[in-house]
Amino acid sequence: MQKPSLKIIILGSANALPDEQHDNTHLLLVSQQERILIDCPNNPYLRLQQVGSDPIQLTGLILTHFHPDHVSGLPTLLMNLWLRKRKAVLPVYGLESTLKLFEKLMALFDWEQWSERYPVELHPLADQTNQMVFRDQTVKILSSPVCHLIPTIGLRIQNLQSGQSLAYSCDSEPCHNVIELARGAKILIHEAAGEASGHSSPRQAGMVAKQAGVEELLLIHYPVFRQNAQDWVEQARQEFQGNIKLAQDGMEIVF
Ligand SMILES: [Zn+2]
């Protein structure tokens, strides 16, 4: 019998400056039971429909950090779900500091006054390694702090049936905790915004992939205005010999 697979759908692959083909970086995790949105920029209600997923079916939301290119779509998404008369609880996972800012943002829109709003359940995560974000029969999600400009988490998503894992650096410099999150994983999704404080070049992403011993590296959160996209992959290949791809919006990763 075939083992149930997990799927990540790339909803956006750009760094903080999107274009028509590349939205800001955010992901959707799909399992048999779950539809978990990872970060929430711009207009996720629209984006989810564009990849064939009804936003009303979202079962959770993970916020990696509180930069605008990762959370700016929160008020619209939450309002859209309310207008769709969602009744189910919406769990929201993130660092305590991130969730405090989330509540502050929503308070600007008086969301406590929205009549008959579905309940939103906050799940604060400690700023420590290997925190359990979510677990059911098929999937386990762990978070660890990574090396960015503000408190930020990276993720390890494990398919409990197949044993395969995928790690996501989120926004980070080359970081010990990312290497540990990705240790022995099948796929590492690593940011490649370019070498800068709190970010990584594609070559540095390749170094992290090599040290973690992953099979595949998917570069994300990259500058989309460059002419030659392929050079990003070539730079990563200087350090990492496994399979390397550049994430594109709409891409699906099964593991
Ligand atoms: Zn950021």
C-alpha cells in the first residue's frame, strides 16, 4: 500500500520585492487532514484559490516572524474567512513575541467586535530548539530559532508514515539551528536573498545543505529582478552536489 504523502505548495518564492510571477514567500502544507498556511503576506485568500485550494479549508497558520513580507496579509485573510462564515477554530502558531504583534495588528481592526467571528486559538512557541508546533497521525512539525534580524523560526516537517522530512530555513543567515533542523532531511527549502546580515547567498545555502546532508535543495526568497535566474543555482552548486532547484510559485513538493 502506498504511504500517504505530504505536499508543500509554494505560494510565493520572492524576497521582499515581488513581481507578477513571484509573490512574497509563503507556503501551504497539505496532508490528508490538514491545510496549514506558513506565513501570510499580501492576499493569501486569492493566492490559495489560484493553486486550487479553498481558503475556508485552512486548518492552521504558522507565522515564522513579523516582517511585512511574511504577515501583511493577516487582516484580509482573517476578514475573508469571517465573511465566508467560517465556524471552525483557527489555530495560529508562532513565537510568543510574534503572536503579541499579531494580536496588536488585529486590534487595530477591532477584530474582537466582528460579530460571530470564528475562534482564533494562539499557540505560543518557546524561543528554543525543537519545539513541537503540531503533531497528528501523519505529520510532525518542529521549530527552532534561526539567525535573522528579528526573532524568527525555521521548521522541520516530518512525514510520520514515510519517515521523510523537509526543512525550511525561513529568513536566516547560515545558521547552526537550520543545519540541525535539516539534518538528514530529504529536502531543504533555504532562503537565498543574497549575502547580507540576516540573510544568505545561494552559495551559503549550498553550504548549509551540504553540512545537513540533505538530498535536495530548493532556493526560495530570492531576488526576482535579476535577469539570469540560473546563476543562483550555479552558485549554490559550488558548495552542494545534490539536486538544486529554484522555487517557483505554484510548484509542488511531495515527500
Ligand atoms: Zn524577514
